[in-house]
Amino acid sequence: MTSPPTVTVWNEYRHERDSDAVAEVYPNGIHTAVADGLDEQGFETRTATLDDPEHGLTPEVLDETDVLTWWGHRAHDEVRDDVVERVCDRVRDGMGLLVLHSGHYSKPFKRLMGTSCALKWRESGERERVWAVEPGHPIAAGLDESFVVPRAEMYGERFDVPAPDDLVFVSWFEGGEVFRSGCCYTRGKGRIFYFRPGHETYPIYYQEEIRRVLGNAVEWAAPTDGPTPRFERSDPAEDVDVDVE
Ligand code: ZN
């Protein structure tokens, strides 16, 4: 792509409006913190939230979106099924999707994975060490071999997702659990990256390494101009003598 990818940062935006503890960390919403981190890396961003009309994800917005990021937690069920279908269709058509933290249980991610996407969790403010286990992957560019998130919610295996096409990050937690924290998938023409760190009461989306990963992931997930496959009765591509009905 010649111009930087256009990113729509989607957020449920409920915790920040009714919890002082969350508003203290993310006074303008998690979406603003995520968008600021991408803005400063030169991406064109817009934000959309659950309570916007059509959740801010009209066909026009999605058509103009190269990469959509998704943060949701307690209101996954309030996301309209027709909008979920619209998002999934756009992904299969080439739009990138970054699923953040508790977005593991969002309707679009579950639909695109086809599994429960369930996991273990514990909200205890423990230390997380994130290891870049695929150091040559573009999403790991510019990082050290590992970095620390000082206070995190624990997510533990098993994480019930399909085996990722590429596993870029693995997390270790003080309590002993491990977790596949950076998982790459392809669905249709679209690329999907699940990234674990990020929780509404910890300032994780301000952390330099996290912002770097999200910027790298936007670049990686941006649409390519690959061919559009046709699913239809097909004449031979080569000049062969076959009986075709
Ligand atoms: Zn959380």
C-alpha cells in the first residue's frame, strides 16, 4: 500500500463511563488511547463505539476501513448480529482485524474462529512477561526478545482457539500460567491478529512496546491487492481434453 492504512478503533466504551477507577486510567476511553498510539505512528484513525448508531460501523465506514481494532468486554451480546455479519464479511473481503484482550469473547472473533475462544483468567495485578517467539515476524519488529507488563490480568491456557497460522507472542504470568498472546490468522482475504495485553484498569495501552505491537499489527493486517477467488463452475485454466458438463 502506498498511503498508510486507515484504522477504525472500535470500543464498547461502557466501563469508562460508569467506573471512576477505569475513567481515571482511560479518561477519554480506551479507544482514544489506542487511537492516539496509532496516530503518533502516522496512521489515519477514527473511532467508533457500541452506542453509536449501527455501533459506528456502517457499510460506508467499513468500506473506508483498512484495519479495524476491537475492544469489548461486558456487552458483547449487545452487538447487533447484522453488524457482526457485516464486519466478518469485510474481513473475508480483505479488511484487517485486530482483536484486543477481552475481545477474545466478541461475536466477530468467535464467528471467525469457529471455537468457543474461552480461557482462564484472574484479575490480580500480577506481572506478565511477553516473549516474542517468532522474532522475524513483522509484528515483532523493533522489540526486544521479551518485555514486561508490570500489572496485568492473567489469561491462561487453554485458550480455545484454532492453532494460529503464526504464533508471535507467548506470555508468562507470576502465578505460573502461560498464554498464546499474539495469534495470527487468515480468513478469506483478511488477516486477523489477536493480542492479549490490555485491561480497563491498567494503563497498558499507553505502554511503548504495546503501541509498537499495535502499529506493527496494523501494517501487517492491512489489505493486500491479491486476487479475488471465484467460487463457481470452472472451465479448465489449461488447454486439456476433459469432459466438462
Ligand atoms: Zn480484562
